[in-house]
Amino acid sequence: MNNFKKHSYTFILAITFFVMSPFMIHKIWKNSADAKKAEKTPPAQVQTTTAATAEESNNTPEAAGTPEADGEVQQAEAQDSTGSQDDADAAAVNETKTAEVEYQTVGRSYFDDALFIGDSRTVGLSEYGTLKNAEYYCDIGLSAAGMNSTSVNGVTFDQEIDSKQYGKIYLMLGINECGNDFESTMTAYRGVVEKLKVHQPDAVIYLMANLHVAQSAETGAISNANIENLNSGIRTLADNKRVFYIDVNEVYTDENGYLKTDYSFDGVHPYGEYYVMWCDWLCQHAVVLEDTAAGAEETYTEAVPEEATE
């Protein structure tokens, strides 16, 4: 009986194994296939998802408050602030140079401490003008490039500007070199101005525009186009604080900008009587600073022109 039971159990187990084995084998095969499928998932998809998630995280409001983000914003703001300050400084300098100068009318004693520097037209101003109380350092053919290598009446330029302290200095140079290389001429002219500023730190410096010439006197080198080009360069050296640009051409030119033919005997130099007009114009176009007020209170009277002299 016991043997019969053992064989019965064995028989039932065998039957059960044969009946259940297909299901078990299928289950095992399916689990194995799913595992292999999971192993074959492309890593790039996981990386792409991770990167996208990180990018979305960086764009969140919380990320914008991180020290790194704040540092970048502060650096950008600092750069913008520096740029804005530079622009403001440049604008301030430009505004100072382009600001309209308020000229005043002064008496002739304003020129008691004035020095005029120039070429043959300044020679004419010294001889036929009415500002006899000023001092003159001028000569025919004097040029900016030759200032350091020539002398006037045995006196060098350095000796002249070191001899005393002037309150005003009037400078007109360029007609003899307006046909030369522009940059070289401007370098020489700028050197003269800088030397005046160093040796005469308290003086008001007037850069006088070169006079135009008559149409009949124009040449390839000496032409109103070249003169005006040089004058434009000279104008840039004025700072409207201590250095001022003044242009007396309005007194002498016709409607086309040429020196009036009846004002000159050679189309370049005015007749003697017309230097008086120049002096009167200077009296009406003076800059009076607090420390240059001498002569400003004196009553101005227009001079009587002398007889025309060639």
C-alpha cells in the first residue's frame, strides 16, 4: 500500500511536470527577452533626456539666483557701467569743446600783457595796427615747423616765451606751409601750442585762423581750400578753457570766401588801413576769465583807420 502511494505520487508529479512545463518555459523565455530588450536601450536617449532636464533646470528662477549667474550679471552690469561712464566723459569733453564761447568787448589795455606770434600778416598787424601796447614775435616767412630753428631779431622762440609771463598769447601760423603735408604741419603746430601751454601756464591762448587769400592769388599750394583745411585742424586744438580758436576772416572775405580784392595789394596781405579793422575785431572778441580781467572794464573806442599803405 505504501509502495502504491509512492508510485501514485510519482505518477502525479510526472503528469504535473509535463502539463506545466510549457507554461514555465514560456514564462522564462519572456522574462529573458524583456531583460535583453532593456539592455539594448540606447544610452544616447538617456543622455539626451538628462541634458534636456539640466537645461530646463538652469532656466528655472531658482537657477538665476545662483552665485555663478549673479556673477555674470554683475560683470555685465559693470561693463555696461564702465562703457556708459566712458561715453559720458567723451560727451563732456566734446560738449566743452563745442560750447559757444561768450566773447566780450574790451579796451585796448587788455593787450598790455599780450604777445602776438606770427608771420608777415602779424608783421603788418604790429606795424599798422592800433594795439601798440602788445608785444610781437613775428617775421616774414615764419612757420610752425621752423619755430625752434629760427630767431626774430636775435631772440629764439624759447627765449621769448621764457622772458616774462604773458596774460594773453595770439598765434597765427600756417600760410607758409599750408601746401605741405597736413599731418606734419599739424604736428609742428601742435608742438608750438603745447610749448606755449607749458611755458605760459597762466596765459589765455588764442589760435587765430589763417586769413584767406584773393582768388587771383591762389596757387596749387596756397589756396583757400588748403587754408581752410589747415584752419579746421587748428580749430581742434582749442579746449575752450584756456585755448580758444578765433576767425577774423569774416572781416576780410567776400560772399565767396575770398579776401576782398580792394582790401589787398597782392591778394594775400591787407592794406595798412585794414589792420585797424583787425584790431577792432580783436577788441570785440575777447575771452575774459577771472584772472585775465585787466582792460575789460575800460571803455572801448573804435580806432580811426590810417591812410592806406602798401
